[in-house]
Amino acid sequence: MLDHFVWGNVRRISPEAPVPVVEVVREDLFPGGAANVARNLAEFTKHSFIMGRVGNDGAAQQLRDLLETEGVSTDTLVVHDTLPTISKTRIAARQQQIVRVDRETLAPLSEAELAEVERIVRARLPELDAIIIEDYGKGFVTQPLVELLVRLCQEAGKLLTVDPSPRNSLDWKGATLVKPNRLEAFAAAGLDDKHTPGDPTKDPQLLEVGKRLLAKWQVANVLVTLGEQGMMIFSANDNAVPHHIPTRAREVYDVSGAGDTAIALLTLALASGLSLHDAAEVANHASGIVVGKLGTATLTPAELLEAFKA
């Protein structure tokens, strides 16, 4: 996706309708959606590749230019001749979002596109340590795609991590780890969240969610991000006790893209040889940094090191 931010000031209400008039001061373009995951990785490694569907349009070229400038390879993108590149325009004044305008047409991945994905992934897989599935429920991530990637990663001994979409109920069996946020986790487990205050390790609802998701998805690990309460790791190992990591955020200005940062740094840390608990700690620190920034933000290695020192 292409994220378009329009920043401005509001001094009056329009005489045409009861809406604010935004006087534009600045406009920014950022890689969004799964592209923001690749953008987060690019700060730490110059060997990241982005796969997804884009249109044959100007927004796709803008997205390519942005990603390639940041060191992300875009020659693995799948181009659709008639569907538009998904773009989201956010109009904000005084750090407050006023309205969002989306341009998108949702369509499931076709058999021909799936075959192209397989060809590209097979060719690239020897170079890769891990694959991240970042699902925004826009049609590209389908059950056949998931099964293909699980099979390829298992055959090649590669990590496969998932950031799921609540709008797209899929079977993740065989993935290394699935990372829903609290809302997504409760929805996938079929439970209403009563938002029990206090220690998450003593929240019976949350503990039940972790148990249900491990059984439902049949994966080794489920990591649930909990916003201001940090993260909780649930593992299929019979002796594993749910592991809680408190949040490292100091100030929260904008949660946009925090999940992208978490899955990117978590996977990178796992691929670098860290244990799951240590990798989650890295992801937690990284997320705590980006929520203190406005817009779809990333962080640098220096910022991450400074967070650990602090």
C-alpha cells in the first residue's frame, strides 16, 4: 500500500458544509501495509524483498521508488493490469487525523498469480532466512498461498512468521509463529474481551485465548501484542508457561505501523539466532520507539541500542 499523509492547519469551518477547512502545509508519502514491514527491515539489513500485488499505475511507481531508495528490492512484486495499487490518504491537522480516503479494489489471488508467486519464491528462497506474511485482508493472502509458503519454508528449513488479519480467517498450520494483536487474538479465539485490568499473566480470558489459538492454528508459538500491557508469548511446548513482556513505550503519539515494526524486528531477531523471548524483547523495544513518532514510522539501529541502554 501507499500511505499518503496530508498535514495542515484548521482555522475555520467550510461555508459549504459543517466540515473543517484544512490549509495544507506538507505532504508525505510512505510505503504502507506489508511494504512498511520491509521498510522497517531495511533499516537493519539491505537484503529484504517485498512481495505483494500492485497495479500498473503511478502509485505503484511511487511505491517502488520509495522502497528502492530505502534499499528494499521490488522486483518480486506482482503487477495486476486492471486493479489499482492500494493507497490511503490521511488528512491531519495539529497532529489529529480528520479523515482518511482509501483507494482500493479487493480481489482474491488468482491461480495464475499464485503460480507466479511460487516461481519467484522458489528462485529467491536460497537467499532468504525467513518469510513474513503480513496480511491486511486485501485479497493477496489466501489459503492456497499460505499452504504454498508453509510447504516451501518447511522444505527449505526457513522461518515463517505471520501477522494475521481479523478480516481473513485462515489456517496457519506449520508457521513458526503467529503474531496477532489483542483485538485480533480475541476475535480469532471466538471470545469477547472484558479487558481485565492488572497482570496479564493472571487474566483468565487472555490465557484461554492463547490456549485456543495454539490449538486452532497448530503452530509452535503465538505472540499476542497487548498495547500498553506489552506482549504475551504462548508456546505449544507442554512445559511452557505463558511469558509476559511489559511495554517499553514511554510516550504514545501514533500506533500506526507498530505491528509492522514488531513482526519485522521479531523475525529479524529470530533469524539472527536469538531465542524467542529475547527476540520478543527486541520487538517490544522497537514498537515502543515507533509509537512515540507520528505517522507510519520506522526506527534505526542506533535508536534501538539507545532504548536498551536506557
